[in-house]
Amino acid sequence: MVAASVDEERLIETVGHSPIATVLSNPRRPDNPLEVANQAFCDLTGYPEDQIVGRNCRFLAGEATEPWLTERIRQGVRSHKPVLVDILNYKRDGTPFRNAVLVTPLFDDNGELAWFLGSQVELGEESSAVFAGRRERAVLAVKSLPPRQRQVLELIAKGLLNKQIAWELKISEKTVKMHRALLMERLGVPSSADLIRLAVEAGL
């Protein structure tokens, strides 16, 4: 992997510390291969990191994986837009599991596509009810935000960096960082990656 910029190093560190199964893929390389996988992702899927890095995330698909949901993910990737689906995947030992998969683009300072962030939450037996409940709670939490924090969250969900959000909203980068920290505290999430997931679950 090429040397990471300061922002990339911070992103990779954030992914590494996230309790949610999370990966980063590189759209600048053929077939958008995974380049970062945190321990939560390894624990969830049963694959060690050296069997994840370098592969496209579709290796988790199997016989009963819903092709229309796989296509929805592909459409999100092609159009550089966040997508969230409840899909059936398979662990290393062949065990099927339902999970909420989020894939969202992340952009660099020049507005160029830099990464795709992917995360997964296993839904268990009552997947539809659990997934619907999570989305309902996310919508309510986001609706309760002050207008400026909601604006910041919407731009975070689009994969923009602090510098880009500051330019879009005509505020200082320091103010954006303050809003990001307040959002994580208010919404009860530990990282920016988790903020993105919650925002997408809320339909932003």
C-alpha cells in the first residue's frame, strides 16, 4: 500500500479502533480491492486480514446472496453515493449470516474519490425487525439535531473531509471539527465511520 497522507492515516486509525466491522477499499486500483480491514471485520467474517486485503468484498457473497441487493451496492459504487442494504453473506466456514452493509465514498481535498468505506453489522435471526428498529432510532436521533449539526452530518455522510465541509458551509475548519465531536457525543457513536453509518441509516 502506498504511503498514507495525514488524513488517510487518521482515517485508517479510526477504522482500526471502530467496534463495527469496517473495511476500506481502493477505487484507484482495478476491481476496487480491500486495503484495510479492522479486527471486528475479521472476527465477524472469520477471515484473517491476509485473506481479506487485495480482494473485492464480493468474496463474502454465496449461493443465496440476493443478486438485486448486490446490484444495488454496485450502483452506489458506480454513482459514488452511499448505499445501505440488509443482505445475506457467508463467513469463512460457510455459515450464512444476515447483515446491514453500508458502503460510502470518501473524497480527498481535491474532491477526488479516494476510498470506499464499507461496514457491516450482523442482524441475527430477527433481521428485518432489528434493521427497521435501528433505522427508526437513527431517524429520530438525526431529526432532533440542531440545523447546523444536521448540515454537517449530511456532508459527513457524503464522504467530505472537514476542509471541504468548511468550504461548503462557509465556516472554519475548527468549527467543523467541533460539530463533528458534538455529533459523536450527541448520537453516542465512537468514530466518524460510525457517524456515516448512522447518517445513512437515517436516510441522509
